[in-house]
Amino acid sequence: MKSRRPYIIGLTGSIGMGKSTVAQMFVDQGVPLFDADASVHQLQGPRGALVDEIEALFPGTTTSDGVDRQKLGAAVLGDPAALQRLEKLIHPAVAAMRQAFFEKHRDQPLILFDIPLLFEKGGAEGVDHIVVVSANADQQRDRVLARPGMTPERFEQIRSLQMPDADKRQKADSVIDTSLPHAETRQQVEKLVQKLKASLA
């Protein structure tokens, strides 16, 4: 019997866990991907749909190249009311893009929503199966500190805003471990895709 709609996989994981790599592995298995972060970049990029509205809310934070993310970050940092105004603008726009993506891929058995703050911002109830990407703490730290401009202080600040990895693993329907060699991580993704497709057949 054909499913009336795609089965939605929600992909999440803390900073430095390898979520983007795992998302690409799902794409390689033929699973269409909606990337929430990429959508925000699109909305805020050159000729992005929200650039004018962001400039109106936060004057001086945009250029001809779109939103200056550093200036916008400075404008909302430590100001919960300003952050709330920004989120009230961005979240409905991303939700509309996600809905359009859903409609476009309505005939697919599986689709993947990459949502970094799935647990922290709510959204778990909007997916059918939660996949948490995880690695050991040392690997996470090494990966993040290898990023340009990253400092131990900034890493700890970002981590403090995210739900602990152990809690995410507990809430997950499946965990993809990226502490392992690349090929083994890919095997985990392949097996999960096969298992989910089989359960829908």
C-alpha cells in the first residue's frame, strides 16, 4: 500500500558531530534533503527575500551582498527581544520553504529535514523518526577547534546553548556514530535507509 505522504526523518546533532557529512550520505542514498541553515542563508543572501525586512528592523546590518551576519549577530547578541523579533521574521519564512519542499517531494518514500536545534527549539513532533549524529567528546572538540576563528571559549559558549549529546542520544530513534571510519558511518546510514524503506513497504 502506498504511503499517503513521505516519512520524515529529522536529522540533528550538536556542533562538530558531523551532521553535514551524514546529511550528504542520506542524499547519496537518494533521500531528498531540506537544510534549514541553507534556507536561512538563502533568505539572507544577495537578493534574499528577507534582506529588506531585516534592514528595516536592524538598520545598517545589510549590504548589496545581503545580510552581514556579524553585524546582525552583534545587533541581537544579549538582547532577547531583538532576537525574538528576528526569529519571528525568519521562522515562518523557513517553514514556508520547508512546506514547499515537502509538496515537491510528496511522492518520495523518505525525506530528510536537517534541523540543528531540533530539540532545543522544538520541532521533534513534526518528524516521524529522529536521527542524532554523535561522536565522542574529544573528537567533537578537535573538529570544532580546527575551524577558522574558533576559540575554546566560543566552543564552550555554543555548547552551553545546546542540549547535551547524551540527552540527545537518549531521545533519538536512531544514532549515527561518526567516531568511526567514514566507510563505517556510511554503512550505518545505508542500513538505516534500507530498514526504514522496508518498514514502509
